[in-house]
Amino acid sequence: MRTPMIGITTETSANNEYTVPVEYVAAVQRAGGVALLIPPGQTNLDALLRVLDGLILSGGGDIDPVHYASPGHPAVYMIDGPRDALELELAQLAVAAELPTLGVCRGAQLINVAFGGTLVEHLPDEIDNTIAHRREPQGAVQHAVNIAPGSRLAAILGSGEMVVASWHHQAIRTPAPVLHVTATAADGTVEAVEHPGHTWMLAVQWHPEMTAAKDPTQQQLFHALVAAAQQYHEARSART
Ligand code: MN
């Protein structure tokens, strides 16, 4: 039995470094996985896929609006072309390989765009102001989401209302045809999606990694990913 290898995507910082918050790595390690950081622009993805047992498409800056046929918005920030290209390809490969995949924040938006969905370019322009989804101009806030009963997400976290850590100014507008919406906020914002045609592809608009160290419910998402990765690895080993 091998320890599951969980790839975590990273971004290019303003200082030309590859970065990802340590909380993603810690959550994977607590769940018993090995965290492998994947830089933007990585090629030879077939070789990478042979090593990975699971994938986290992590949070970060905005996806270039050209990828969902949008003219853009002045509030769009931190576009990372090599990261977009890598992650859009990884999302397709993850479906083809049935690789267990967790999307977080930007990662949820990325999965949606990869399969033909669109995004709200700047949420404050389009929702009522009853719920803050980030502290302006930056920082995390807490708000409630409502998780749909019967979803894979509900099987992991439970259904109904749950308070989560939120830090985003964009969200899913039109869900991709292959995705199901599995959680929403009271203002109508899409807060989670999953791919019912895939063994384990879930995505949340909130940040489970931010609270997972102290919140066993949010940590459970990472445990579930690593458990799915373990099964994926064993099934693949049995075939070869
Ligand atoms: Mn939110």
C-alpha cells in the first residue's frame, strides 16, 4: 500500500516565486497524503499523471476571462496565463483518468470554465449586499452555505447549513452542463459543484484549508480526497 500522492497546483507570485498557502499542504499531510506542488507551466503532464493519485486545484488569482468568452472587468486581478493553461489541461486529464480531484475557490471556478461554464466577473456588482464573500479589499470572512442533500459533498460534510471561510470576488455564473450545483449561499451564489460522471471530482467556492486544522468537518474533505486517492491508486495498480 502506497501513501497517496496528492498534487497541489501553485501560482506565480509578484516576486516571481511559485507559491501556495501552507494550509493546503498541512491539510493533505494530516489526512495521510504526500503533497506534491505543481508549478504553472509544467509540461509532460502524462508523466505527472502517472505519479499522482489525487489533485487539488488550489485558490488564487482570477482566471483570464478569455477562457469563458467574457470581455473582462476592471476588478479582475493576478492573471497567470501558464497557470490557467496547466490547470485547464489538468482538469480535462483528471476527468479522462478518473483522478480524484478537489477544487478550492479558484479551483471550483477553473473546473467550471474547463467544462464550458462561465463566471461572475465581480460578485459585488451583481448580488445584494446581505452576505460578504470576502473582506474588502482582501481577507477572509465567514458566511453560511446550504449543502444539497444527496450530493457527494453532503455525504462528506453533511447536508444543510454550514458556516465556512469565504474569500472570493468571483463565482460560478452558468454552471458547466456536466456539473451539478451542490451548495449555495442565501444570496444565490454558487458555493459548490460536483461532476456526477466522475468518481470523485468535487469543488467548493469556500476555503476548507483555512479552518481545517481546527474544524474536523472541513478537514474531512481532505481525508475523503486522500481516501479516494488510495482507492484510485489500488485500482490502477491492479490493472497494470
Ligand atoms: Mn462565499
